[in-house]
Amino acid sequence: MDFNDPMLLLSSRIGQIGDLGFDLLWRFLHIVVSLFHIVSGIFEAIQSYAISLGLIQKYSSIDIEKLMCLAVVVDIEVARDVAKVVELLQWLKTIGVKQVGLFDSQGLLKKSKDMILELVPGSMLLQETGEKDISPDRKEGIAIEFISSSDNKEAVVKAANILLQRHLKASHPEKDEGDNVFTESHLNEALRVVGENVHVPDLMLVYGPVRSHLGFPAWRLRYTEIVHMGSLKYMRYGSLLKAIHKFTGVRQNYGV
């Protein structure tokens, strides 16, 4: 580069100023976003504390009958903290939730189910209950289903084979009318045939570092609303109550 050329020097200076400007703009945006998250976190913490104390009246009543089945997904890193899980289940029981599917991908909570059931008064295995035991009219107790990624895989394969055989028998290649021959009712019926009674959650609360279902069986998420709750280590009763209240307060349309 010829540094004696004024045009080249000017172009170089403009480029440097532009790079500096973009760097400052990026840093400014980073600070703004960070401040927004900090302020938002402080506001949510204060609101959660106020809800816990009963200072916000609209959260004092929940139409819990709208929440027939709740799924709680726990990240594998904190699934070993059984005390936190027990505390969460006790909160859910206090709110009035009757049925909970407790999931971690490796089944660590399932291995500790005896301890969890012993530490949560009024809890029982969902597989050992009947429809009357988990009905909204039942005043006390909570039915818990322990779920892992490996659950029901064989049943799904068998159900898929049943559906395939029925489709092949019912199909007429010469009459391809484009009808929908595979529906949710067909899947439920096939699962019942192989001995699986699938409980589909209405609401899923995810306690983990990322906004995903963390491996929860996707075929059980049909009309499920998913809410990310942050880390289980920093769970708050007010935030839990707010999430359930918001779900039960919304009109639910599942289509025709």
C-alpha cells in the first residue's frame, strides 16, 4: 500500500472507523440485552415472591380441573437432586394437580421412585390407580408416572405394525380417494390393543438449561403446551403457580 496516496489513507481511516463503530454498536447492543435480561429476571423474581405471598389476587384461584395431566421434564444434570424434585411435587400437590408425568431422559428418577413416593404424602404410582383415583373430584393425593426415553418403544413399534396391517387390508390401490386413514383415534386404539394406556399431558413444564422437551417422547405431545421454567435449582413456587394459572385461564380449542 502506498501510504503517500491521500485517497488510500482516507479509505483506510474510514475502514478503521467503520470497524470501530460496528464494534461499539455490538458492545452497546450486548449491554442493552444483558440489562434487559437482568431487569426481567429481577421483575419475575419479585412477581413470583408476591404471588407466593398471595399479594396478587388473580392467582389465588385456579380452575385445576382443566389440567387433567401435567408433564414435568427435568434435565439429567439435576435429576439426581431428589430433594428438589420432591419439593416440586409437594408444591404441585398443594396446588391441586392430580396427575403428573415425571420425565428425565436416562430414567434416574424412575430408579428413585420408591424414595420419592415415600417422601411425597398421598402420592401413588399412576399405573396402580384407576380412573376414579385420578379424577378431578378426588380431593387429595397425586398420581405420578415415571417416564424415560426408553419407555414404550416396543409398544409403539407393535402399534405401528398393527396400523400398517390394517392399512394394507383396507387399502384399494385402484380406488385412491386420498382419504386420511391414519388418525389419533387409530393410534390410541392400536396402543390399547398392545396393552399401553398412554396419558397425553395437557401442559409440560421443562426444568433445564435449553428451551426443548429434552427427549420427552414426541408421540405423546399432541396438543401439549410447553413452558420453559429455567433451572430446577432456582425454581420458585410463584412461577409454578403463574404457569399453571395461565394455562387454565386460556380458552382451549382443539379443532374439530
